[in-house]
Amino acid sequence: MSKAAKAEDIRETRLADALSERYLSYALSTITARSLPDVRDGLKPVHRRLLYAMRQLKLDPDSGFKKCARVVGDVMGKYHPHGDQAIYDAMVRLAQDFAVRYPLVEGQGNFGNIDGDNAAAMRYTEARMTAVAWAMLDGIDRDAVDFRDTYDGEDSEPMVLPSRFPNLLANGAAGIAVGMATSIPPHNAGELCDALLHLIKFPRVTFDKLAEFIPGPDFPTGGVLVEPRDAIIEAYRTGRGSFRLRARWEMEKLPHGQYQIIITEVPYQVQKSRLIEKVAELMQARKLPMLADIRDESTEDVRVVLEPKNRTVDPEFLMEHLFKQTDLETRIGLNMNVLNADNVPGVMNLREVLQAFLDHRHVVLVRETQHRLSKIEHRLEVLGGLLAAYLNLDEVIRIIRETDEAKAELMKAFELTEVQADAILNMRLRQLRKLEEIEIRREHEDLSKEQTSLNELLKDDKMRWKVIANEIAEMRKNFGQKTELGKRRTDIGEPPTAIVVPLEAMIEKEPVTVIYSDKGWIRAARGHVENIDTMKFKDGDQLRFSMHAETTDKLVIFGTNGRFYTLGIDKLPGGRGHGEPVRLMIDLPNGDDVVDMFILQGGRKFLVASDAGRGFIVEEDSVVAQTKNGRQVLNLKPGQEAATLAVIANGHDHVAVLGTKRKLLIFPLDELPAMGRGAGVIMQRYAQGGLADVTTLNLKEGLSWQTGAGIRTETNIKSWVGKRAQAGQLPFKGFPKSNRFR
């Protein structure tokens, strides 16, 4: 090729345009020819090609098996130029009765199991089609669907299967394309047939009515569907939603009042072995304190045994906890994104999907009828010529014997068509007997009646829908609820009521000692440690707070930013090391510090105050935070910090406020407001400095403070009693120079 010719083949274009053009081609190919199923037969191209190739190999339900490698080879070589492993994987799934509600392939050999084990290599396994697959292909040789050339142009393949069986909803589908995905769970074929028959009579049927026929998906592995009916109807109405599916379990009683729980069915697409591993990991992490052991006693049937910690454990509590923590409860998505009859993707609702199947069956019926009519017309033409020959048998014989152009002479003498003349010339001598003539006349009469009947069928819309209804009724008889294959496997259960599982039941209760250091490191040492001096800290660090607690308790932390943070004691690091910085567990800004911390008891009241001398009373229950970000309670102006937190004991009626300049003020507690959040009111005024500490007291009992030798109390304090917002005066003799009450 010359340089000029090569230059002419080069087309300049922007990189963005070239990329978008190629990516769009790839996306369309993925959407329409790989990932999304056709609404009419519910199959992707690889599945459709598999079934067609198996039919070409005559692997019908009554025939023998052939090696899967033979099937995969034919599919890959003739129809599907992709990897053999991908084709075999698709074939294996069609044969797995735990993955497909109505298997389309009957496998012989190891085709995997519910534990997630892989199938044997294709050279070891054998397969043939099931009766369901045969029903999908019924009519394919009667011009029921269009064919197209294969990728190499040497053969042809169906663009869609006739699909006498409602495969899309019965077996479901899942796929991820470019920018879109589909997820359709399997349903019960008998219930689908009931809904289709009703839809034929009432094309505008409501979704409430459809949900009476189709109450929800029917999964091959059973389970219990606990989605509310309103949510199911809404999912079917929009074509999008999800279904809540739980494992089926039962309680098995043992001697001496003991019991164990038996899991008999696991949720759809959950690997049993992985599920057991997950439960064992949670037990190892002590997150399932109610469960003592789990073991797998499954044979052909699923049997997973759960042993409770003791017989006092409520089985409902135990299962609710397991449902929340493990895949014993899953959500199955619904996204009916499919290709319509024009190969255009879109999300359809339940009624549209059912109607698309009926419309496809109508098209198939019309095409099959027209195909049969053409066959009848051709046969009647042939029979007409044979009958003409019988009426003039002697003349026909004479023409054949005496003329050189017998065909032309016959056509001229009896006004025959070329087809009729060929039929006469190809007639065998034994067909000249009288009995044969009678049979031909009877056949001609029967075909004429059938022709009339089929022409009436093509003209009468109601008659065609009646035929389709009869086909669906026959399908229901073969694969409906009264058959072993068609029995509903997934029960429709009631949505679970909210069972409040006590915190103690969720976490193993153990005594611990919470240790917090000056540099912000926190840990929970096992047991109630009495001698804190034995605890080790990092160099330059020392104890700041310590308190006894249980692993089921909550730790509440009050920061200088006015926020309260909540931590589960069971989430704290163990006491063997130095712990972890508390800032890794809560969102405490670097510029802020911890003012105080306490074990949540509930029902108490606190006095919170800023270093500006403002404060208020807050309920303990209102400071609990649900997130790492904490709960803002004390509002602060720039430059201010939260200074102190005091527990208001029962019987206390006054507040003692101490400033950094050693001014003490005592005023009535009822002068402070109770608030959920705010800046508070002025408790003490300062010319210089700010708030040092706050406590509450019973005026008659006096003011107490902590010393190294113990607690001291001063009862002669009337001189320091005043009104809120006063400056106060220097404390009495003997008051600690630390300016702290504790």
C-alpha cells in the first residue's frame, strides 16, 4: 500500500470523541448482548445459546446425557465466541437446584453445593435439558421466532426463545451492565400462571390484586419472607425494592429442660459454610454471648445446630440477635431492568413484565398458526393434484408412458401446478390402490377443516387469547403448586415485631476498671482493680481518672468544648498495654481536653459550667450521644471552655462556686435553670480570672471538700451565702489552696 493510500485511511478526531464513541459501543454491547435478560424469555444470550445448542445435540429430557465439554465446545465454536469457563459456569448455575428455582439443565456428576464448593471440571460432568427448558424451546422449529446469523455467518441462532414457560420471573435474573443493573428474585411458576390468567381477563388489574396471586418471591432454598405486604406491593408497582428474607429455624427440646436451635433453611445465595464461619468469628470476638456453640450436621438437607449458653436464654432473643449480626437474615433486591421486545433497556413493573410475556406468547401463537397454514396449503395443493390423478388415472398413465415431456403435458391436460405435477410423477405404484385414495380424500378433508379453523383463529382475537389461556393452564398443571417441583418453598411470614434485646444479653457482663491518663490514653483493665498504683503508664504520664464498671456499661466523657461523648465500655482496649488515645474513639478536637467522665447510671442531674462562670442544670439522660461527634450541651463563646461538672446529690439545695482568685459564693440551687442545651446563667462575677470549681451541698450539713487525709466539712458557712451572680468573698481558714472541692 502506498503512503498516499495510508494517509487517506487516517481520520483525525478529538481524543474525547474517539473515547466516547468506543465506550458507548462497549456499553451498548454489554447492556444488550451480555448482562440484561430479555423480558420475553428471561434469558441472556449465553443461556439462550446453551439451550439451543443442547437442542441441536438432541439432549431432550428423555434422551441420554452428554459430556458438558461437548456442549460447551459447540456453544463456544458455533454461537458464543467467549471463554469456555464462563460458558461452563453459566451452564452449571442452570443446573443447581439451590441457585435456580426451576433448573433448565439436568446435571449428572458434581455440580457444586450450597456450601460454595465448585463444580467438577466439564470433562467429568454430563447434562441434558429439563422439561422446563424443553417448554422454553417448544415451537422453535415452527417459525415461532426470528433467527439471525451467528458471529461467523456459518449458522443461525434464535434471537429469542418461544418460551412457553414464564422464565424471567420464575427463575429470576441478575446482572451488572454499564450504568445499569438488574436483580429479579425467583417466583413460584404456579402463582405466575394464576396471575397471567387473571391478567388476560382483566388487563388493568391492580397491584393489590396481583399481590394476592403473587404474594412474594419463592426462593429455591426456602426461608421465610418477612417483608410487609405494603412494601411488597410498592416494589411490584415500581419495579424497584427489596425483600427481607430470614432462615427457617425451629427449637428442638433436649432432656433436663435444655434445648437447641436447628436451622433447616438458609437464605437465598448465602453460602452455608461461610455463614457458619461468620458466626464462629463473632463467637470468638465475644459478640454472641448468648451462643455457646455452632456445628453443621447437614447431609442432603440443611441442619445447622445452635447451642445456647444456658437454658434460660430466650430463643427469640438469641435468633433476633443472630438475624441482626449475620446473614441468617438478608435483603434480596428487586430491580426489574430488562430488555423489551425492541431490545431497549428499561425498568418495568410487575404488570408490564407479565403483559410482555403474554404479548410474546400472542406473537408466537400467530406465527405458529401462519406457519401451520402455509404447511397445510402446500399439502392441500399436493393432495389436490393426487386426487385429480385418481379421477383420470388411465389418462395420467398414458401421458406418462407415451410423452417425453410428461410434466408439461400433465400440467396442460389437468390444469395442474408444477408442485402437483411433481407429486404425481413422484407417486409410487402402490399408492394407486383404492385404499390409498380413500386415505388421501380423508386427509384432504381433515386438513381443509383445520385450515378453516386456523383462519378463524387468526381473525378472532378472543379465540387466540383463549388458546393462550389454555396453554398457561397446561403449564400450571405441569409445573404448578400441585407438583413436587412447583410447591412453594418460601413461606410468607409476618413482619417481625421489634424485640428489644437487653444490652446485657448482647454483651458478656464482666467487671472492669476504666483507666484514663493525663495524656489522654484510655483502657479497661479486667476486674475491679483496688490498687491503682500498680498500673503502669508511659514515661511522663500518670493517672487522671479511674472508676469501676461493667462491660455492659456506658462511659460518658465531658469535653472542654461543651460536648458530651458516649463510649461502650466493651469497646475500650484491654488493660495489658497502655491503651489507646481517646481521640481515636471520639471526635474530640486537638485543641480541647477532657473535663470529666463518669459511668452512665440514668436519672441523675448534673451542674455544668464554663470558665466564664456561667452554668445550668442538665438531666443525665439528655447528654447521651449516639455518634462519635458527641452531643453539644454547653454553648461557649470564643475563648471560653467548659470548666467543671458536678453531680447534684439528693437533698442538696445550694451551690458553692469558687473562682480562680479564691472567691467563694454559696447560693440556692433553685436559682439555676434546668436546660437541655444553652450557655447557662451567671453564677459568679469576676473582675479578674474565672471559675475554678463548683459543687452542690445541703446547707444544714455544711460544705465538704476532699483532702489527702479524707473528707473535711465546714458547717459555719452562712457568711458566704448570697445570691447568684455575686462576687463572693475569700474562703474560711483551712480551705485548700488547690482551689478544688475534690
